[in-house]
Amino acid sequence: MHQYKIPESVQERVLRRKGRPFSIEVVDATRAALVVVDMQNHFVAKGFPAEVPLARTIVHNINRIAEAMRTAGGTVVWIQTTAAGALERWGNHHKYGLLPEVRERRLASLAEDAEGFTLYPMLELLPTDLRVKKIMFSALVTGSSPLHDMLTGRGIDTLLIAGTTTNVCCESTARDAMMLDYRVAMLSDGCAAQTDEEHSAALNSFQLYFGDVMSTDQAIGRLLPAALSKIP
């Protein structure tokens, strides 16, 4: 698992900008969702095309925060990247941004009937969780997925972001969430990237300008159960 520590220079800048280490002091479960990004075999399992070995080390924390969120009365959302519609809606990326062999391997692995599309088997899902398919790096950019409508339809305004990779699909989704006026926190030990450098750089930048970065334990400690949120 990545060993992330906020640099003192980032801490100082966060305090100058926000006046406190975290913008989100309480996570009201009735208005919150855990959004788990791309924890599919394609990105997590050994030997798959876009394997991120460190993604396997965050599974336990993802399962812990998912259970805590459900227990508190919150929402858990599992995001899966799909190849369906990718060439039609994201053609230039696939045509110009990838070698032909990389493109074909990606599309084949993320086809919805392929093993690569399936969520990693060690993840603990429940039938009450939401499942959302996305096409682009961000689940919240226009044309990628129905996530925004699903969240707003449930009155959700606070998101905890977990999954892989920290600096691509997790960060893209988290940044777009902030731009859509959600309150957002990325989970430092619930996200994974290919390297510590990429992981840390993404988290440092995110908390300076977009939202909070907190550990799984810190997020669990901030959860306000639905029953308590209704007390006057």
C-alpha cells in the first residue's frame, strides 16, 4: 500500500487557503456516497492489461469503508469502465492517444462480457449498492455515465472517492465532482496508482485546490449515521 504523508509545505498552503486541515468535518451519511472507481480485473488482477499491483492492497480498506457507509445509512457506488460506446463517444482518445494494439487490447478486455470488465472478486458488494458504467476517465464528465443524475436524484452532495488509479480516473472523477459543487474527499489509503510519486502528486494537488484528502479511518470517524442526522 502507498505510504502517503502530507508534505509540510502542502499542509501550510491548505491552512492558508481553507483555514483548517479538512473542509469536511462531518460526513452526513444521508447525503453521502462512497464512489469506488474501476476496481475491475482489467486494472487490479494479476496479468491483466492495465494491472496496478498496489490496487490489490487497498481492497481491505475499500471493503471497510463500504461497510461503514452502508451501516451509517449512506450509499455505495461501484464504477466500472466499459468499452461499449467508447469509440463513438471518445473516438479521438482511442484513435490518436493509443497504439492500435493497445487500443484493441483495452477494448477487448473492457467488453462487458469479458473477465477484465468484472469487479475484482475480493471486493464485498451488496445487492443494494449502485453499479454504474462509465466510458471516459471521469465518471462525471458529460457523456461518460449517468452518475451525476443518480446522485442528485438521491440528494447526495458529499462524495468519498476510492479506487484506481489515483491520478487518472479517481482524480478525474473527484475534480469533476468538485466542479459540479459536490463536497469531495479522496481516500489516501483507499486509492492506488502505479507509483508512490504519481499517487502523492495527485493527492497533494487535489487537497490544495479541489477538496480533502483523508485516510479510511479518518473518513469512518467522520461518518454521521442517518439516525443521528435527523435529530434536531
